[in-house]
Amino acid sequence: MGCHAADGSANTKAGKNTGAHDFRLPDLEKETDATLIEIVSKGKKKMPKFEEKLKGKEIKQLVEYVRGFLQEVLNWVFGLELAARRKHDESSVRAWMQRGSYVGFSRRNACR
């Protein structure tokens, strides 16, 4: 499963032991593609480097894939917000977002 988990949450034994980053958190948006490519290529802290295991194109594709975890959460949150607006219940969605309830969220888990 790796350090970051299949859903990007880093909720794995290895992820917890190494302090792996949760890719679903909004701070990922602040990082440029170049920075993320550098981190994947050269490694950072306990994360190993992958420049010898992956080609440049594969690393760029990996960065795009990683950005998709946050986008999935944002799409779900905004979808929820739009649904709440239709029901005139926006305050409950805003309260949910302010509580940070989306942190640790996985659409896969929400559908069960």
C-alpha cells in the first residue's frame, strides 16, 4: 500500500511512522509542480528519491495523480455545498467545512 495509501491519506503504518503527507489537505495546492517534481525526484526528509526508479515523464504523471486526491475532496465538498444551497441549508455545510470535517475524508468511505 505504501506510505501515502491508495486514497492519498497517508493513513498506513508506514505513513504514520514516517510522517508522510496527506495529499488531500489544502496545503498541497500551495506547492508548485516543479517543487513536487523535485520532492519526488530527490526525496525529502524520510521520503526516498525516485529519480532512479521513475522517468521524468512518469514523475510528472505522478504529480498530476497526487493533485487529484485534493481535487476529489474539493469536488465532493463543493458538490455538498451546492446541494445544501438547493435545500437552503448552506449554514450546515459551512459549519462542516469550518470544523475541518473534510480532513481525513475519503469518498470511498463515505459511500459505504
